[in-house]
Amino acid sequence: MKALSIAATGMLAQQNNVDVISNNIANANTTGFKSARAAFQDLIYENVSREGALTSDQGTIAPTGIDIGLGVQTSGTVRLNTQGGFVSTENDLDVAIDGQGHFVVNLPDGGRAYTRDGAFQLSAEGQLVTMQGYEVDPGVVVPENTKSIEINEQGVIMAYVESDPNPVELGQLSLATFINDGGLRPMGNNLLEGTAASGDATTANPGDPGFGIVRQGYLENSNVNIIQQITDLISAQRAYEMNSKTIETADQMMSTANQVR
């Protein structure tokens, strides 16, 4: 009887499912967070009787076979890259992406990461950085005595310095897109890393064809639907209980068989 091991794979799969759902719920208020779902696939099958096998000397064949599946496994976690809602912050350095793309971040080791979190800050040197202090690419330095900063929809950053009525252009934010956004690897701290599965980054200015625009004074909320997550959590719990019941039933059958005299 393979029911014990088959049901065990089902329980393990639902544990992974609950882990993914709990991470979604935990990040319901994380800026720019994209919810994920667990994807499953069946395991290999034990072929007891092959489909299409001859059943007589007259050439008749079996229309079906006997294939016993060996359970389920988690094949991956699929990130859902739908647009999150906007929340107004009235902060000059808060920027949200409306549409496709990620902000580009330069890491201390020379690598690059990508994020939808536009809650930017200024370093001690006046450089535009993330909450972790990583440089936003391309590097933008805000002059001293800057009274206000404006960022238009195309990502052009302008500073009003002291009493000068004319703004100083400091640079322009760039966005990156990927052929397969789902192939990006989450690094934590709202950062994603490019991989062989995501393909190379394509960078351009906000508002270019295929790229979103940026909105100053806003942040993008997570796209987590709490009601859907709770519903999925209940479904995962029920599936876990059913697999547990299968193990209990298989154990009772084996106990009954052992008692046969």
C-alpha cells in the first residue's frame, strides 16, 4: 500500500502552500510587494498495465491502463506581478511606478538589484539611496540648501536650490524590465535579482514604450488580496486534513489486514 507515502507528499505540499500564503499575509503592508502562489505537479507514476496493450489474439487493445501516481510535489512559487494600489505620502522622495518596470539599485558588491519600492532617502552625502543605503541608479546627488525636489512622470529629477526660481536638473531615474519577471529571485529588503530564467534587464526611461511612468509623492502598496489569501489558507488547511485522514485510513486498513488469521 502506497497511500501512506502518497498522502505524506500531499501534507508536505500543503505545508509549503501555507508557508507561501503566510508570507503573503505577513507582507500585506510591504511597499511594492508582489504576492505569490505555490504551484504543484504530480510525481511519477507506477505503470501496472500499459495503455494500448494487446488484450487478445484478434488485435484488440486496452483503451486505458493502470497508472498509480506517487503523489505531489511543489514545482515552484509563481509571483503575481499585478499593479498595487497607490498611497499618497506627500514626500518628495517617495516615488511609485505606474505600469511596468523596476527601479535599478547598485549593490555594495558591484552587482545590481531591482525593486518596486520607491521609498527613497538621502545619504549623508546627499545621494539618492534606498532604505538600506544602496545607491539608486543612476547616481543622483542632491545639492546642499535644496528647498524642494520635483520628479516628473519621466523620472527627471529637479532641485530648487535656495532662492533660485529656476530648478537644477540632477538626473533621470531609469527603469528595468525583464522578459520573465517571474524568474527574478527575491533577495529580501524588497530587492529582486536577475537570473538566467528572468533574462537580461532592458533599461529605459519612465514613459518609454513598454515602460511605466513614475508618480512623485506616492508609494505602491502590495497587491495582496487578504480575502483571497484567507480563502486559500482555508483550502490549504482542508487539503492538509484530507491527506491526514488518508494516512489514518490507510493505517486502519493495514491494521485490519494484519489481524486476518
